[in-house]
Amino acid sequence: MTAAVLAGTVPVLLPGAAQAGPAHPKATERWTTQAVAPGVTVRTGVLRHPGTRHAWTVTVQAPADSRWSTDDPDAPVTWAEVSTRAWADDTARELTRAGFRPRVESVRWPHYADTPHGPMGYRVRVGRFATQEEARTAGSAVAAAGFRTTASWTGYDVQEPADLENVHVAVIDPKTFQGSVEATHDGNVARRETTSAVARKLRSLVAVNGGFFVMSPGDGVPGTMSGIGAYRGRLGSMAAGARAALLIEDGGRGIRVADLTTTVTARAGGAAYAVQGVNRVPGTVRDCGRPGGTPSELPWQDVTCRLADDMVRFTDAFRADLPTGPGAQAVLDASGRVVSAGPRGGRVPEGGQVLQGIGRAADWLTAHAGPYRRVEVGETVRTKEGRRVVLDGDDSVVSGAPTLVKDGRIDIDAAAEGVVDPEYTSFGYAWADVRQPRTMAGVDGRGRLVLATVDGRLKNGSEGFTLHEAAAFMRSLGAVQALNLDGGGSTAMAVGGTLVNHPSDAAGERAVGDTVQVLPRAD
């Protein structure tokens, strides 16, 4: 392995300036480059804006409507950091009368492809403090005067340039690299493992975390994916609407980013029923995006929707006890013959599959999937434009949201992919428009796979990227297509099985659903 260190001042490389308003000081970069294998290079970068001075501050929160608000008076109030100008002015006057010195800050919409331009709203803040504890103490005084507050680090605001961002970038050239690339759930879609643990087990050269997954039992089976996942050519989960996905074809010989949809259908004789889920709890749809779901059929990030009439297919990659409860199920062998039918539960037989249904889906199974009958289950993956994607045994898919770069241009469809909502600015604000740890993937103009991470939440001082900054960074690396993968505490990159970034969770590296692994050639 070889290494080199480069340093310089490149004002256009760092993201953020295009949407931040005032001119930022010039950015500097320091890179170390490591040749991991022929065709596989990892670059570690430290990106700085010298002279930037951030502080802790007190942000006053506003009551906000939620996109899934109800008329229930006991429903929790949603709070937001950004609200209307009228609220901001009224709040500032009240704070002044209470003896504080507030400031009103304008927040503009990032340059998304499908959201408004101009002001998103306004926030109200009090003071600038050297430590978080000082900000919390000041916030307690503001709260005692009747306001709801939170302590904020101004380095997470896109209006100010980031002081420090620690990044890792892996570039895999399929023309030179003799190994393979695959998305993997490591054989069990109902289990979470850390990215580095899977990397060590597979002896991979480079690995990053993959797509969004279920974390809480209230949202499904922890570890199962909440968007499309396909491993060795087989669907492990279905798409949430039409969202971005990284399609890894021919073991990494081909890489592309596309909005993918999925259709799965169960057929028994002349009868057919639409399967709405693969390897998830019937009736429970994390990130929504399925027909008939409530409160939305559209993809909504980090929201769990419900389906009253729902059929779910379980594959033998679901190596856990099957969900139980009202409804019906049919256990199929490898040929599609029903070997047992009845209440939900048990395990998926090796080489077989299980269909579970609730509501009308349960009635269909009872009527058409009795013992010894045959049920054919077919699956189809298509692009949003309708073109079919045929998955072979050396193809895999890992999902994310939203698209960051398309046809060489920053093109973030944040609203369409359900990560922000123009009507409810509190939805997705911190997730998308505040600096966070991020994992990104894309393909450059030479057909090379680009995997990148940025640390955030002040791990080793790193502040992270907003979605727009992530897109600008990927474009600066030459990406002509790119998407956002799971981030936050899930962000991880391992090189040679060793974790190289600094995950933001206090407990350390997070166990995740699926991962992307760059594997050496099998001897």
C-alpha cells in the first residue's frame, strides 16, 4: 500500500457556499491517499474554513403543525426551530420585554429541485456561548420565562461555513479492480451487524453502511430494511414508493443510481393478489410508500405507516421467528406448493417461503392457498420511468434517499422522496437542512464507484454535511450520479475490516441493516 499527503486551498471544492448567502472564507483541504488494491483507492480528507468562529446558542422553538396532525387534543405538539416571520417578530418582542436580547435569523430553502426557493422561515436565538453547558444554563433562564428552548451549535447551520469536516472517499475502478462489489445483509435480513464486523467476516477491502432500516420493534422487525434491498439477485425488501437506489450489477462491473419501484404478486390458479411487503411485519410499513397505507401512500422518511389489508412475503433470508397475530399464512416449499396453512408464526423453511396476510389478504390466502395447492410468487423491479431491471445472481441493490446528483448536476428531489415537506418546514428540517454525518454513493464519469462518508455531530470536531453540501461534495469528486444512503449514527466506513471514521453514537459504531462491501478476488 502507498500513501501520499496533499494540501492546498481550493475554494470551490467544499460544499455549502452556493446556498449560504454571504461569501465564505476560502477552504483548505488536506488529503492522505491510500492504494488499498489495484483499482481501489481510499482518500482521507480534512476540510477546513480557516478563521471560522462558531458558538453554542439558545434556539427558541415554535409550535408547529405536523403533516400527520389529528384533531385529537391529547396528540403531542410538534416543535420546530423555523417558523413564520410573524411568529419570530412576536417572539423577539416578548423575549425583549422579558429582559433578553434576541436575534431573528432568516433561513432559506436549499437548492432542491422540487421545493420553493427563497425564505423557508425564521428562527429566534439568544446569545453566543463558548460551551454547550453555558448555552443550556442560559436556555433554562429563557425557558423559565415561558419559552421552549434547545441548545444549538452554529456550526451545524448552513448559513455559516463549517469549521471542520472529516471525510473518507473510496474510489473503485471496475476496469482495474479484479474483485467484486456487493450489497449484503450477511445472510439474515432480520439481524443487525456493524459495518466493520461484516467487513472482517468477509475480509473486504472497503465497506460502508447501506440503506435505511428498522431500529425499533414498534416499527417492525429491527434490522429489516425500510426500502428496496436485493442481495445476490433476490429481493430482501420492497421499495418505499419510487426512491433512489444504488444498483450494483455484475459484481460491480456496472454501477448506476436510479429511482426504483417493486411489484410482487401472488398467483394461485386464475386468482392473484398484490404483495405489499417482503420480510416485514404485516400492516407495518416503515418510511411508508405503499398503496393503501395510512396516513400516506407516499414515501415519508422516518414515519411508520399502517396497512389494514396487507400481504407480506418472507424469504428464507428471514432467519427469525415469523410475526404472529391475527390473519393467515401459507408455507410454500421451493416449488411453490403449499405445505401448511393456518395461523401466523413459526419459521421460514430452508429453500421455501411464507406468505402472511391480514384483512382481505388473509381472506385471499384462506380461499386460494390451502394445503397442496400451488402459489406462484413473482417479483418485478422497474425504474421510475417503467424500464424493467432484471436482477441476476451477481447483482445487488441498496436503497437510500434522496438523489443528490443526476446527469452530472446537483438535482435533489427531496420532496418527492419524502425527506422534506414544503408545507410543513419542521418535517425533515434537522434531517436534511442541518449538518449531519452522511454516507453517500455514486458513479463518476469514468464509471468508477465512489463511496464517501463525513463525520458529524462534532466527532473529532467534524460538523457534517447538509443534503445540499453532500451533493456538492459528490459532484466535486466527479460524480455524475449520486444518492444519499443512511447517515447519522449509522455512517461508517471500514478499510481492511478496521473502522476508519468516527461514528456519532455515544456507544460507538451502530449495528445496521445492510452494507456495501468491496471484496477481493476469490482465490
